[in-house]
Amino acid sequence: MNLIMSHNFNTQSPPLILVADDFDAIRKWIAINLKRKGYIVLEASNGKEAVELAKETLPDLIIMDLEMPVMDGFSAMTKLREMNETRNVPVIACSSHDADGYRKESFAAGCTDFTMKSADTSELEEKIDSLLS
């Protein structure tokens, strides 16, 4: 059975999280840690893929890298906020750049929260738990 089609959107099913990052190792590391916590995880390797998957699957939350090929995270968040289906899905921007401009631009594009990329995913997991509770 296809994972995308098998996710049912009732309160009994685990939350569906979409992880968008062009760097395979980071995306897979985040996905492994979220799966260990019981989440269902989908992966996208660029912003265009993320927008398409989000529209198709209506995830409960999205983790969005900001610098990706094809479509960057800022543009993807803007598109997600323009679509009725994904307008209210929480998006955590995730970046290796801590410049104030990245944070401000992320929030201007529609992100719900911002975090730095780290091998320690505990801060990201706390933000996810808070947004999904």
C-alpha cells in the first residue's frame, strides 16, 4: 500500500511530517530520529518536490531547508501559504545559517518557527512536539 495514500487524517494516526532538504544525510538523519519518535515521515529533496508532496498528502508539519535547488525553501513556503490546502500547515525553517536576515526572511515567507541545523535534533523535536500538541 502506498504510504501517501494510506495515511488517514484522524486523531488515531501518528502525525505526518514532511522533511525537505537537498542534503541526503541531513534529511535522512532527521527522518530517522522522527520515525523513532513514532512520526510518519515523507522526504523531499527540493522545494518544488516539497510543495507537490504537501499539496498531495497534507502533512501535519513541514521541516523546510532554506537553500535547495530547483526551488528554495523561501519560495516553497510562499507557495505553501498561497494554497488553501497548505495555508495553515506549520512550517519549521531549518538552516545552517544563523544570520538575522535568514530568520526574518523565513518568517516573512510564512514559516511558523526557525531552528539551526544540528546533529542534535532535540531542539527540533521540542519545536515539533510543541507545534503538534
